[in-house]
Amino acid sequence: MSGNPIGFESNDRPVLAIEDLTVSFDGFKAVDGLNFYVERNEVRVVIGPNGAGKTTVLDLICGKTQATAGSIQFKNRELTKMREHEIVQAGVGRKFQTPSIYENLSVFENLEMSFPRGRKVFGALVFKRTAEVVERVEAVAREIFLDAQLYQQADLLSHGQKQWLEIGMLLMQEPELLMLDEPVAGMSVSEREKTAELLGRISKGRSVLVIEHDMEFVKSIAHKVTVLHQGKILAEGSMESVQANPKVIEVYLGH
């Protein structure tokens, strides 16, 4: 990537720098020349109407979809040249809309399986439940409000608790960029409030990128909001400035 993004010092580069990013599906540009920067320890929320390209951006960052053109740099490493598992190993964690947990295993076992050394087939064969592993599992379980459910089978958890468990499975890998796609969909009010508290805590020491439709939740967590429309940035700034933006009201908030 040549030069520095405008407004960034070389020693204070954003943790994620997306430049001129484009992806076309049969001639349709789902993401169109996108420039997007996320700072360290920032909670960034991306909002916008359906079909705006929000999930596609996450797919591009984690390597699930290949870019047609442009650059995605995470801590100065070019992600567009890397495979999905290499991107995970580089420190990028992603949670999809539907929780993908092992329902027949306990909360403890789900978290333990996500411990970095347990990830590869060979690693899983020689994996031992050391004091370090147990300590890490217990610490993460406390963080995600599931310490009382540690030995409960995962299929007995509420929908919100399953979402927290999947966030915990990502936290076990200690990502420096955590990406969450609609994390509070289907949650109760109290679960949404606890999730806001959780994201506030886990953003200390890592960056969090969230796609969300629940505006009250967005207001409670976002350091900065980006509005996407037709694969481009329509507006960016504080929740207040975005909500007052006539273009945003017209294409999104007015509906």
C-alpha cells in the first residue's frame, strides 16, 4: 500500500486498512471501490439496508470471498493473498449470524476445542488439558457470563447464551480483530444489554467490527458508525451525526 491513509501517522496506522476494495458477481459490484479504516481498540459498527454489501465486506476480510480488486491490510499484512486459515492465524476472528457451536459438547469442551493448540488435526491428537488450558477456559467463561454453565451441554443454553459461547470460542484464540455479524439478533433485552457490556470489555486490547440492525444496541456500543449503501460508504461518524444525515434517513433509517 503506497503512502499513508490521509489523517494517519506512520506510527499510528489503523489496525485494518481497506483501500479501493471491489468485488463483482457477474458484473454486479457488491462492494465498489471501498476505502475503510478501523483503529486499534475501536468498536466499529457497520449499518445499512439489505444488499448494501455489509456481510460481503466481512467475507472479503476473512478470505471467504476473493476480491476483484483492491487491498485489505491487517497490521500491515495483505489479507487478499492469504487463505482463510492463515487469516485466522494472523489474528482475525469472525462470528457468523447463526451460532456454530458443538451442541452435544459442554460449554467447557466447546471453549477447550477453540484453544489455539487444539485447532490443527495433529495439535488435537497431542492436545493435553493442562492447567494453562483450564485457566484460560475458566477466564473466558467468566467473561462471557457462562461460568455457572461451564459443565452444561451447549444445546441446553438459551439463544443468547449460545451467541456468547461462540464469541467465547473466538476469544480463546485471542484475535486482535473480532468481527461479529448481527450478534444480538433474537436476543432478549437483558441479553442485549449484557452483550453491549461484553463488547465494551473485549474491545480493550482488540478491535471489534460489528454488523447490526438494532439501532439502540448500535448506540450503546459504537465508537464510530459506517453506513454502507450499494457497496460504498454513504456516511461515517458518530451515531448522532449518522442518524441526522438526510441521505442516511432517505435510504435506510426512514424505512
